[in-house]
Amino acid sequence: MSNFDINDIAIGDGIEAQFGDTVYVHYVGTLPDGTVFDTSTGSTEPYMFTLGQGEVILGWELGLVGMREGGTRNLVIPSDLAYGPNDLTDKDGNVIIPANATLMFDVVLLQVDKEAE
């Protein structure tokens, strides 16, 4: 894992996210040059997924475990924990994320639903 970096901007005081939990986040994803390639901030609905289920890139899985509700975290994710040697394109074939790109995300953890035991 090269250059994987987790920086807490604000530590939340809520539930700590763990594998198996469903999390609700808002985020902004940028390329190293500052280009925003994806964001949920314009949506009223947060992005929801379950940690550890392979629904998102591995850098998100690893970067959000241990984060607390109400927190904000900056993730710097190398390509080997993101999309690797493949371009990510839109439906028209336009490149959104180039091959081997390092990705940066600012993520706000809004809610954690604990895995049913």
C-alpha cells in the first residue's frame, strides 16, 4: 500500500464504524490537480453502503473503519486501493478518473447503523 493516508479533520463523538456496519456519508472526491470527479454534497440523500461488502473501493473500506459519527476525514488513496491501472469512464466513454490515479476524498460520516448481531 503506497501513500495511503488518513487524516481526521474533525473527530466525531458518535458511534464508531466497523466492518459490517451500514454507513451514511457525504463526500467530495478530487484528483491530485484539484478536479472534482464525484460528490454527494449536492444531493439531499447521503451515500449509503455497508463496510466490508466490497460496495466501494478498498481505500474507502479501510479509511472509514474506526471513524466516528459526526467526524470528517480526509483520505488520500493510492491507485492500488482505488481503480488501479484502469481508466474509469462515464457512459459516453469520457475518462472521469485516469488510470493509476491517486484519489483524495473529504468524507463526513453522518450515521452508523450497527450490524445486527
